[in-house]
Amino acid sequence: MTQPVTIHPLVSPWGRFGLYSFFIDAPEPAVVDTGIATSPAEGMAPALAAIGRRIEDVRWILLTHGHIDHVGGAHALWELTVRKAQVVIHEADAPMLRSRRAHVEEYLAGRGRYLNDPDGEAKVTAAANAVISGEMEPSLLVKGGETLSLGGGVTVSVHAMPGHTPGSVAYAVDGQSAVFTGDAVQVHGAANGFPGYTDPDAYRASLAYLRGDLRPRHLYLGHPYRRADGTPYGVELDAAQAGEAIDQSIAAEARVARAACGCLAAGLAGTDSPYSPFARAAGDLGYAGDPTLEPSPFFTSMHGYRTHPQSPTGASQP
């Protein structure tokens, strides 16, 4: 039986936004997600010191997925533990930990096809070089279904949650229904106002699994995602808030799916619209955000529907 553990959010500075990690205060302490290169020293270390904990004692680095604002600080944190921590990531997202170039290739293969930015590759390359603290081989590759022991009877189960990325996972502290989903629950998006996922079918199935099987009493999000009215959730949600956020995520995907399917059925055509060639979908959704702002969830998701086609009647329903 897993012993109850305390979970502390760790906020690290990054421009106008904070980056969120979580400390699981177990006998073998764990940090879920690592922000960017500066996060361990500038955010995590002082936050842990303030609660009487030491960053060098962290023994598990649990990565929910491979995006730079979640793995960028992994190498730096690993170094601060004197390389004693085990670094865990899903095998499908492991290339993002091993190679900065993998982030550039992801951009070029997806959203970069629509942004019409001749400097896009150079910008993403510069960002990867700046905010990823180091390329590294993970200590442990997971697929979902594994159980990790954090000592003292504390165990964490790994659950595959693909959709946002192919290798997104949730970590659940067994026995207390505390679930860390990273960016696998998008609701209506974060500050950009649009949910982002690379595979809509997998995203939809992962949300259904989270709602029907994991049923978190405590849900920890990677960012303060927003409700339909634009007001943000925090990153620590109770059972009622978790249920609402999951339901709103499912409803938001259904709405986006209908617009995307209608756009694809009508045929894609280049226009002067900044949402081209998905201007019809943006109009149907009433989306007026800037689609060029990285990580450009509008184009990421639209490309996902294009590469994972479905009929409008096959779109999920809330």
C-alpha cells in the first residue's frame, strides 16, 4: 500500500510565463518535468530549499513528454543530483531528450509547413540550443504500464497518454489518485487560446481513459490551461475541477474536429489569411488568436487532423 506523500509545485521563471514542475516528497524524491535549462538552478533549487529539501537529493526525474519547456532542464537537474537521479521518458519522445535537432525536425514536419517563415528553422534551432541544457540518454524508457518504486512503499504508475505528443504519459501516485498529465489535458488551450495536439484520435482516447479509468482526485497540469470563457485553471486541480477540465477538453476537441473536418472536406486552398490553408476552420471556430506564436497550437492541431483524417460524424462528442 502506497504511503501518502506531499506534492509541491515548483515554479521557475521564463520570460512572461512561469514553468511548472512538481516535487514528490517520497523517500526517493522525484521531480515531474524540468522546465528549461535555467529552471533547476533558478526555480527548483530555491523552492526546494524553502521547504527544507535539497535538489541534490532528487532521485527520479519523471518527464511527461519531450517538449523543450518540459525536458529542457533535465540534463541540468541530473547534473545537480551528481548524476544519481534516474531520468524517465516514454520511448516515443526519447529522441527529444537525446537530440536538440529532433525539435527542429518536429517543427519542419508539422507546424513549420504552414507558418511561411523563412527563418523558422533557424529560430527553432536557436531556441533549442538556448533552453535545452544538454542532450542525454534517458536512464529508463517506458511504454506505459510500468510501476516505479520511490521507496518506503511509495509507487508511481506510468500511463500512456498519447495525443499531445506521441510519447506523452501520465504519472499517478498509487493509492492517492494524484495524477500528473503534463500537457495531455489541453482544455481550451493556454495563453494562446487553442488546444494543441499532434494526433486527435489518440488525444481523444487518452482523455477518455483519464476520465473513465484513472479518475484523478488530484490533477496536476503542465500549464494553467483555460476554460471556455478564457479564465485559467490553476495547475493543481481537485476532483471536481479535474472532471470539469477533462470534460471541457473533450468538448473542445469535438468542436475543433467538426471545424477541421469541414475545412478538409471543402478542400484546402492557399489564401492571404494568416490561418491559411485552414482559414475556414478558424472562421468556423471564431478563433482570432495569433497562429504564428510558438508553439503554434492552431497549426499543430490542424496538421494533426490533416494527417489523421476522420469523417465529421466520427468526431468525438462531449
